[in-house]
Amino acid sequence: MPVNVVLSVGFVVTWSSGFIGAELGTRNAPATTLLAWRFIILGVAAAAWLAWRARRLSRAAVAWQVLIGLLAQAGYLYGIVVATQLGVPAGTSALIAALQPVAAAVAVGFGDGRRPSTPTVAGLAAGLGGTALVVSGDLGASAPAWAFALPAAAMASLVAATLLQHRVPARHGVRATDALAIQCATSAAVSLAAATATGTLTPPATGEFWAAVAWVIALSTLGGYGFYWAVAKRLGPVGVSGLLYLTPPATALWAWAMFAQAPSVLALVGMGVAAAAVALLARGLQAGAAQRDVQPAAVQADVVGAGAGQHPRHPVEGQP
């Protein structure tokens, strides 16, 4: 099985688990408590790893990953999880997040001066329609109107992080494990400060809460973000964003298995449309790469965060 397929499947499964983890965790504690303990535990492990690796990382490389961590983890997760706590349904958040591929394509187009191919545009449009069908039964809620701005801000934050990661100069690129450790340590500091300021640091003494913490650490953070950056490195910002069209269907299947919430007929139709849209989007990206409309993965530097167009003959110090 091609590596890209394995990474893509792993990304969709683990990334979609985050919506379920948010639901499990906020049933027992505020969002700030869940995120604080998620990242406190990860932060301790990250600090130990970075203490060992510190001498091999430049200040500039660390600064890039701190900024990316603020956007991709702290910015994105607080928007999604707090929205869930306020009553915004997971399906509504997923639909808003499904605007990310369109936003990424527009941002890449403005940044590179390239027009997306017709299959790419068709795939983006079809994916948005498929997502709308999947979550059609989960739209609307009693949440305050301003709460719906949170998933939109979260989506914009993740798009910004993805584009920024794609533009990191090759000389400041770092290994995937180092990047994830720096990002988790950054999120730990933010989450600890937020929970302390709001008086929500003390965790509930329930097994369900700690099961949710374990869930979001193992699946949603280590799995989800690990796969996200691996796929982004190989497929680029639009490619990894396009796979997000499959996360609402995957989330619906998670909810079916976890909460016995069977998907509707419209949701099943939407899953098929979303799958077709991703296939069409992949075709468009491949065609664009062949025409040099997008950067072929083979000429990207083999480090996390290497900018588009950087040639692998400029290695990062300490890289093989």
C-alpha cells in the first residue's frame, strides 16, 4: 500500500477522534481543564525530550515551532473545544472546519500566484457539499451566536499554521519529533496559564475524565498532529486540508461506535460525496504537480517545516 495512502488513512482516523475526545472530556470538566491536563502530561514528556535535544536545535528553529504550536494547537484546539463546551454541535464545528481546504487553496493561490486546476476546484466544492450532507442533522444549537465564531477562528488558525509550516526555511527545519515536542510544550504553557487564570486547573476525580485525557493524548495529539504534519509535508497545504473533508464522515462513524448515534441516510450519501471529492481533489493536485502548478513532494526538503521550493541539497545541521 502506498505510503501516502497509509498516512492519509491514519490522519483521518486520528484527527476525527479529537471531536469525540472533546465531547467525552467536556462532559466531566470545563474545556480549559481538559486541555490543561492534556498538555501538562504531554509537556512533561516534551520537556524531557527537548532537554536531551536542546543543543542540536537553534533558537530560530525553536521560535518557528513555538509560533506554529500557538496557531495549530492552542489556537485551533481552544476554538473547537470551547465551542463544544458552549453547546456548538460537533457536526457544526466540522462543517465550519470544512472551509479549511477552500481557505488553504485561496491562500496558496494568492501566495504563489497560481490558479488551482479545474479538478481541484471541483473537488473543493464537492467536498464542502458532502460535509454539509454529513452534518445536516447536527446543525443549529442553543449555543450563543458568538460561539459559532470560535470554530471559524480555529479553522483560520490551523490554516495559518499549515501555511507557515510550509514556509519555514530549510535551514530552520527540525525533525518531526522535535517539532511536535516544541509545539506540545508551547501548548502546555498556554493551557496551564489559562486553567490557572480561570480557576479550572483542578481535575475531577472521575475515571471518565482521565479516559478522555488519555484518548486526546494518544489519538488526537500524538496520532492526529503526527499524521497531520507528515501528510502536509508530502501533499502540501491543500492536500492535507482536503483530507479534512473525510473527518466529518469519520467522526460520524466514531459517534456511531461510541455513542450508538447511527448516521442518517443523508449522512451516508454525504460520506460518499466527500470520498469522491477527496479522490477528485487528489487527481487535481497530481495534475497540477505534473504541470508544476504545485511543488512535487520529491523536491521538498526532507525535514518537517522545510519551505516549499527548498532543495534537499541544503541539509539541516544534525540531519542525516
